[in-house]
Amino acid sequence: MQVAGARVLVTGGASGLGRGTVDRLVAGGARVGILDLESSAGADVAKEIDGVFAAADVRKPDEVAAAVAQIGGALGGLDVCVNAAGVADAHRVINRSGELFPLDLFEFVVRVNLIGTFDVLRNAAKVMADNEPDGEGGRGLIVNVASIAATEGQIGQAAYSASKGGVAAMTLPLARDLASIGVRVMAISPGIMDTPMIDGMGPELKAELAKIHVFPQRLGTPDDFAALVQHFMENTLLNGEVVRLDAGARMGPR
Ligand SMILES: NC(=O)c1ccc[n+]([C@@H]2O[C@H](COP(=O)([O-])OP(=O)(O)OC[C@H]3O[C@@H](n4cnc5c(N)ncnc54)[C@H](O)[C@@H]3O)[C@@H](O)[C@H]2O)c1
């Protein structure tokens, strides 16, 4: 699958890794629709790239169904769906004041990162099923975003790791399931990426975090991520796999 002319839906496309994907694929000639929160910069980004914006909260199935249909309709179908919407709220199981990890916070993280991803991809797959198959019978590609916290979650990351572990674990069964319609499914486990998600940490902590990367010892960029999405599009033998994008990092407990 070539980037030029591809019809791509990117959740979380207003910021960070999603935004980097939007920019790279648009530069390569793709047509892109952004699904993101109403409060996000999605409308402005869509204007900049001459693309489509559909506001939706991935926790809300009605909004997701409407947004995927809107983007699929505007682009005349879908070839790629990149699920980069996500949250990283953390809490200790029992914090220093003795407060328990709030169950509603745990549920929030799982709803956005895991169930939201699944909801978007099932709607996107339905649109892809209507595509004319290519020479190999291919009709589309879904790229989900896990994290190295799926395997080495740190203190406070129980909910985040549970959600990302779910995203990683469903990659193979999704690929097996959607093979019947010629849709491939891949996941990316990023290391520490320089996006607004980690902006709150400040430059010193960011520089410290970059050292988790073995080599090169720099933070990942949205374009590092986007380049891998592009490779997945172009290399059709990739399917059912989770790829780490982390410069050899293995996170410790904190
Ligand atoms: N930045 C990192 O170091 C890093 C590392 C590993 C994994 N990730 C994952 O990459 C993905 C993208 O993260 P990022 O760093 O680009 O973060 P980001 O905060 O820059 O972007 C996240 C986007 O998701 C959108 N979003 C959040 N909740 C949503 C909801 N309920 N419905 C719709 N959209 C919603 C936000 O509006 C935002 O545009 C996330 O899944 C994150 O967990 C990030």
C-alpha cells in the first residue's frame, strides 16, 4: 500500500504521535481525517492540512460510530486507521496518604486506551470491508498504539499498563480475525516520545528520561513513529505483530 492517495483516519491526530502521523502522511500525498476530542486542536489541524475533522470521545460508542462514518464518507472510504488517542493517568495502588487507586480513574484509562481503540477499529474495519481488494486481497491496515509500559510498567502505571497490555495482546487475534476481509493489524510500543503527553515533566526530567533509551540516547519524535506507520503501509508482510520503537530501552520500576 502506497502513502500517496491513501485514505487515512488518525485518532488523537490533533497532538503528538497522531499529529506527526498526519503531517508525514499528508506530505506523502495521503488524505487524512482526524478523530479527536471537540476540545482538541483537531479542527485547526484539519484546516491546515485540508483534511477532515470529526469530534468524538473514543469512550462514547455513538460518537465513534458517527465520526468514523463521517470521515469514511468524506474520504470516500478508508485504507488505514491509526489509533493514537490515549491518556496516561497514573496513581499508586495505595498512595502516601493511604488513598486507594480510584476505580473510576482505572476504568477511565482502560476505556480510552483499550476499549476506545477497539471501538474505533471495529467501525473502521467495517468501512474497509467495502474496499476493492488489491492484488494480494488486501483491503486495509490498522495500527494501534501500545507502549513499552505494556511489558515494563512503572510504579503508578497499573491502569496504563493494563490498557496497553490489552492493546498489545489483541494484536494477533485481531489480525487473525480480520484476515477474512484482508485487513492487517499492527501495534507500535513506543519508548519515551517527545509529545505534549510528557510536556508536564519539564526539560530536566525529559533529559533524564531520554537516558532510558540505550542508543541513540534521545527522546523519540512523532516523525520516528510516523515513519514506522508508513513502513507498515508499504510492507504488506507485516501483520499481527507489536513492534517496539524505543532505542533498546527497558524501563525499571520508577
Ligand atoms: N509520549 C510518549 O512517551 C508515549 C509513549 C508510549 C505510548 N504513547 C501512547 O501514544 C499515544 C499518543 O500519545 P501522545 O504522546 O501523542 O499524547 P498526546 O497527549 O500528545 O496526544 C493524545 C491525543 O489523544 C486525544 N485524546 C485523549 N483522550 C481522548 C478521547 N477520550 N477521545 C478522543 N481523543 C482523545 C487527545 O486530545 C490528544 O490529541 C497514546 O496512546 C499514548 O499512550 C505515548
